[in-house]
Amino acid sequence: MRKILFPTDFSPVADNAYVYALALARRMGATLITMHAYQIEQIRGAALPNTLAEIYESIQWEEFENYKDYVPHLRRIAEEHGFGEVPQYHVLIQGRPLEAIISVASEEGVDLIVMGTKGASGLKEVVFGSVTGEVMENAPAPVLAVPEEAHFDGKFDRIAVTTEFAAEEKKALYKVLEFAAWFDNPAISVIHVDVGHVESIAHRMEAFKKEFEGKPGLEFVVIDATTIEKGLQSYLEAHKVDILCMLTHKRGVLEELFNYSIAKKMSYHLTTPILAIQAELLQ
């Protein structure tokens, strides 16, 4: 782990996620890259080309000044939380946030992206989504989505992983074990939420568990609940889980509208940070 990308929109939600990014960067010995993306709307009308150039230059200069003024604010946050020594540099880029974040993550070869996410509800989730939710499914690196209500308590001592006991999820669990190795022996809960009350779950779990026999700190849990969201929410709160890890897949437009990622949906509602591990990265 050498580089962590932290996109920011200068909001309190982003500032909250920044503390997590700093903590992870120090623990992993990584450099933190902060970035801000801005858009310039296309101006149509009778304006002359040189006038447009002046307008665009003015917008770019204003964005630069805003970011320059924001950097000391980030430095204060780092020092107040005891992370002043974490190496970092700053990137300002023009473009739509989603494309800009993916572009910077690819060009810099980052190992992790840490972003803040703000709650949403109902139709807004499906139609509009959030930049963080889109990045979770399309980024070239795992994404830690930090809800605005999440609070960093200074340690990562309990990690949870969702599973349907599918074969591909074994690769995701190995990835989580690599991630957990950076911390001081955290407990790792492998969770399945049983909403169908299927009797064969126990047999599937036993078969899944065999591959991980002897791995320290692992426990396998089946939760009986009416919905996945309620089951996870109850477990995370009761056990004070620091990070919830979930496997994500890229989806088409129609799938996005009618069967969108559970990880993305959960990122809008939980108060626990979600580490999204893209299935495409595990091939």
C-alpha cells in the first residue's frame, strides 16, 4: 500500500472522511493524495472566443485559489488529530467528479480511495445516486465510503465482511485478510444475512469456512432478518464494527435502475464506513 486518494468537495462530510484517510495512510505507510475536481459549464451565445477564454481562465483561477485556501484547513485537521507527519500532496483537476476521480486514481496507481458519502433516500438513490456510489462500482482500486455520521474512534479493531458463500467471495475475503493485516489483530466477522430462512445455509457456510481454517480472528455469522439492510444495521451497531467490507460488480444502465448495488445502497444509510472491493479487481 503506497498511495491513498482522497477526493474532496470542501464539505464537512469530506472533512470527516479525511480523518479516516489520514489514519489509514499512517498505518499503511502510504502517501495521501488529496484532489478536487471542478466543472466549467459550456457557455453558449454571442460571446467572442477571447471573452470565453477570459471567463474560463477566471473560473480556473478561482478554483485554484479556493483549493489553495483549503489546504491549510486540511493541515489543521491533520495536526489536530495527530496525523501531521503523514506525507501528502494535492491535485486540482477540471472535469466531472466521477471521471476525474477514476482518471487520477488510474494515473497515480492508487491502492485505495477514501471518500465521504451523504445519506439519500427513495427515488433519489436510484436515479441520481451519488458520486461516491458510482466510484465504488467503477474505480480501479477498493473504495472506502465514509458516511457523514461515522466517527473515527482512533482504531480499527473490528471488521465485518458480507457473504452469500459464493466462490468469488473467497477471493474478496483473502483481500480483506490482507487489508486487516495492517492493523493490530482485528476481529473479522464474515456475515450472511438470511432473509429467506433457507435450511441449507448452514451447509454452505461450513463448506465455505473450510478454506479458511486456521486463519486467526475469523468468525462466521448467520443473521436471521427480514431485510439485508436491517440485519446488517443491527449487527454493525451491536458489535461496534469499524469497517464493513462488500464485494461490488459493475452494472448496466437498466440493472442500475432496477437492481442497483447493495453496497452502494448501504453506503447511503449506514453509519459504518463501507470498503467496496470490485470483483473485476480480483480476476
